[in-house]
Amino acid sequence: MAILDKFSGLAARYEQLKASGGDPFSIQFDDIISSVEGVVKGKRTLLFGTNNYLGLTFDPISMERSIDAIRKHGTGTTGSRIANGSYREHEKLERELADFYGHEHCMVFSTGYQANLAMISTLVGKDDHLIIDADSHASIYDASRLGHAPVVRFRHNNPEDLAKRLARLKDQPGEKLIVVEGIYSMLGDTAPLKEFVDVKREFGAYLMVDEAHSMGVLGQRGRGLAEREGVEEDVDFVVGTFSKSLASVGGFCVSSVEGFDILRLAARPYMFTASLPPAIIASTLSALETLRNEPQRRAKLRANSRRFYNGLKDAGFTVGPEANPIVAVILNDPAVATMFWKRLVDEGMYLNLALPPATPNSSAFLRSSVSAAHTEEHIDFAIALMTRVGREFGILPEAPEYSNV
Ligand code: PMP
């Protein structure tokens, strides 16, 4: 037991969390009925805590293609691509993604987490510099520890701070790689990409954008924040995941930087892990086709996001800074947030409880994500429920006499 003693503080905090109103880490779905509905403890529950932005997890064509791929090519590849070889479909998926982004090259990875680990830890070495946003996703932080480049953090979404830090490195040899995200996964805010691009140009750095939460969501064609902001030419590496809009699992990086493919022989999180199984590739290809051909899903997602965000804001909640599909309701007190979260789950709404240290500024909040598959009724139900519980908890003022919410 001694080997685990170092976790006694964490274990104590977890016990405290459970005592304060529930165990958010032990949620189990008895059943998943659709992209936006499941069953928790026998109760039909609306899912507002997925990243299922386009609502494609139950897409009938993707499911059929996946099943067909298993029949034709089996359940797994049982090894890495450098050891066991690639299936034709790995390359097809890479070509389709490169084509979608209008880039020359693409590598796919077994998870989005590994895409960041592989790319960031390999692109910059001990003689280079890695410059990351302070609110970066854990995979970006972990990549910075796996690699050998010195790491500089700049203030979240702050181009002036980025410029200041790059100026300090101006006379240092080596390449500089800046890493930012399209939509930030916790509060749903977007990066000021145009300003970052100006800074990148001024200092001759490379720019990587993790579009995990913005692919399929932002931009006319759904390519993400860089597309929406019209700065795609200045983004040297786009990283993304299949686990959100594309409703499966896996990750990718696209780029037109010359010589990109040498990374297949250098990036360890690509080389030393089993490659994506056929069923996953098939459903991912199918979802990518849908993402490209059905822009109406994106339009619906945007309308749903606005409805939910504005509804909560109008009710009086403190919400995140932008009406994106990730909507955070900030509650600050972890005990209140936990009780609030539990109450919503008990009443048939599932969303994510976000607690320090995983949150920006050590805040506690409820993180929800909207899907194109939500109906207006789903969204209105969620707003009404959260408003009712918010009033009961004293977070919102009492309802006026005439209110029927
Ligand atoms: N990047 C960001 C910004 C993320 O939010 C996540 C996952 N939430 C990842 C990368 C990792 O993706 P995956 O879960 O597909 O491994």
C-alpha cells in the first residue's frame, strides 16, 4: 500500500467530494439510446456532457460501414504501422483529411491525445523552443514533458504576452513552435487567432492549432477556427481528433510543411502503439463525408448553441465568454457545483462537473456541450431545469410571480 501513499491527499479530496453530494467519476450509463439520450440509474437522461457536436454516434450509414469493415478486415490491426504495415484504409483516411484541409500531408494517430503527444514532442527538440497557452489541454502539457524542448507558457489568449515572450527568445537559436487551441475545451472560448498569426509572422515562429473542439463546428466548411478567421495559410500544423464531431476515436495532424512524413519514423506515440482498427477508420471516413456534405448540421449546432447559451445567460447564470457548443455555467464553489451537478443528473440531465485543479483559474463550473442532434425541446428542458435548480440553490433570484418557468 505504501507505493500509493503519495495519493493520500488526492484520496482524501475524493472522499470529501463524494460526501458533498455525489461521485461524478463513477457515472455509469445503463444504456445509450441515441446521440443525446441515455439511461442513468434506470432514468431516461438527456446527454449534455458529450462532445458529440454533429450527433453522429448513431449515424446509420457510419454504423453499417463500421460493421462491414469488421466483416471484411477483422476487429483490430494488432500492431503498429511501422511494425505490422498499414492497411489501405489508413492511407485513405489520411488522404481524405489532407484533402479536406487542403494540405499536402496527414498522419493519423490512435487518439487525439497521442496526436498532440507525437507532434509536439517531436517537432521541437532540445535546441528549439515550445511556446504554449497557459490553459492548454493536458495532452499539450504532457507532450511538453515528453519532448526535450524548453517550454514557455504565455497568458491564456493573450497575444501581447506571447509577443513579449517571443521577443525574449529572439536571439536564441532554434525553431519556435507556438501551440494554441481553436475552441478551449473547458470554457468554450476561442483563440484570437488573427492576432496570434501576426505575432507568429513577426517572430518567424511556427504555429500549431489544435482544432479538437472546432472541427465540424466553426468555419464555412467546418475546418475550424482558422477557417473562420481566414488564416489557414498561416497555420503550419492542424491537429484534431476523431472523438468529437467525427464520433469515433483517433487523431490526426495535417500540414504542408515539406518533409512531414519523416515524422512517421521519429514520433514515438505514432510508432510504438497499435494503429486504428478497421471499424474505426470506416466510421470516421463516413462521418467526415457527412461533415463535408451536410453543412446544415453545423447550422443547427450553431442555432442550438445560441439558444442554450442565451437561455442560461438570460436566466441569470454566469456563463463562459462565447456562445459556442461548449457552454460553461460558473458556480465557483466546488461543493455547490457538485450538489448542483448531482441534482441535474437525478432529474435527467447529464453534463460534466468541472473542478479544480482541472479548471482555469481554479474555478468550479458545470460544463455542457450542445449537439446538432438536440431538439429545441431538449434545450428548453435543460434551461428550465437548470433555472429551477439555480433558484432552489439560491444562485438565481426567485422567479417573478408571473413566471411560468
Ligand atoms: N485536444 C483537446 C483540446 C482536447 O480537448 C482533447 C480531448 N478532450 C484532446 C486533444 C484529446 O483528444 P482525444 O480525447 O480524442 O484523445
